[in-house]
Amino acid sequence: MDKHRIILWVSILLLAGLFVVDALTGADAERKVRVIIDPGHGGQDSGSTYDGVEEKNLNLKIAQYLAEELEKRGVSYKLTREDDTFVSLSDRANIANQYDGDVFISIHHNAIKNAASANGTETLYFPSKDKMLLLSGEELAQIVQNQLVSQLGTRDRGTVARSNLAVIRKTNMAACIAEIGYLSNSNERGQMVSESFQRAAAKALADAIQEALTIIDTKEP
Ligand SMILES: [Zn+2]
């Protein structure tokens, strides 16, 4: 091959490469993910287990119903796990940051030993002002907490600042952990295993997400 032919081929390959890169980024831009849904635990990590009910399964159920709900409302989302697999806490945060969501909601259920009567909903956030956000984690947590408590009729345990939890600390967006209710409370556990309760929780979370996104959109320059 002479020199000109080589140059011609190199140019064609470079142009083809540019075209592929352009097509990929175009597709990504179209499918911008707004919500990261994080079903807590999974795989060998069951979370807490009471009377054969494993926390990981309840978290995933609500997450799947929430995904359905967001789909219906045309809100784009990404799940950190879609089935019963183990995903590390830092991988969950990495997925959220890679997809660059606007809000991150981790779904968990609470439990406490030797306090069988403890019950209710609480939402955790990372207390920081260094994340320069249009909506803070604390504000997101308050919106989520209000929707859950008012729609589920659970006891309002409020929002709680927690600085030692990886998924809300390492995510670059408004983030919170919703503790739906207490698995260690037999009454509450009885409610939480029902599909109607799980769907109600998913609806409350979807309403909270839409409220949060509306605030973000109105503040967006
Ligand atoms: Zn948990």
C-alpha cells in the first residue's frame, strides 16, 4: 500500500469512529435519567429478617412498583439492582453518579431488637452544604417523608441527618433513604407484606419525586 492509500484509510476509520461516538452521546442525551431508584440490600445481604420476611424483597417490590409508576408518568429512571443480586454500596453510588440522576431514593425497611412496639416511617439524608444542588438532600427527605406519612398513614418519625451512610454521602445529587416502616413490628410487618401497601408506598414515592423534580426544574437556570 502506498502512503496516500494508508492516509486515506486512516481518515475513513477516524471519521467512522467520530460518527459512532456522536451516535452514542446523542442516544444518551435523549435518555437522560432523572431518578435513581436504589432497592436496599440484595443477594447474600438480606437486610433484616423477621418471621421469614426478608427486607431485601420488600425493598425490591416497592422499587419495581415505583418504576412502573414512573414509567406511566413518563419520568426516566435507573434501578441500581433489578433483581435479587448483591450490589455494593459504592457501586450503587457509582451507578447514580454515572447516570447523573437529579434525585436518588434508596428504599429500606427499619428494624430494632427488643423494642417490638417501635413503628413508623423515617427518611434519612446526608447533612452537607458542599453539594451545590438546586434541591438539598434535606429538602428531598422532607418531601419524601411528608408524602409517605400522609399517604400510608404511618407514624411520622421525621427526617434524620446521617453522615455515615455511603449511598447518600457519595451520590452527587439530592439523595435520601426512605425507611418505610418497621419489620420488627408485627402489626406493621403484616401491612408491609401486602401488595396494596407496597403499591401505595410506590405511589407516594412517585408523587414525592414529581414534586422534587418540579422544584429542580423551576430553579434550573
Ligand atoms: Zn436496610
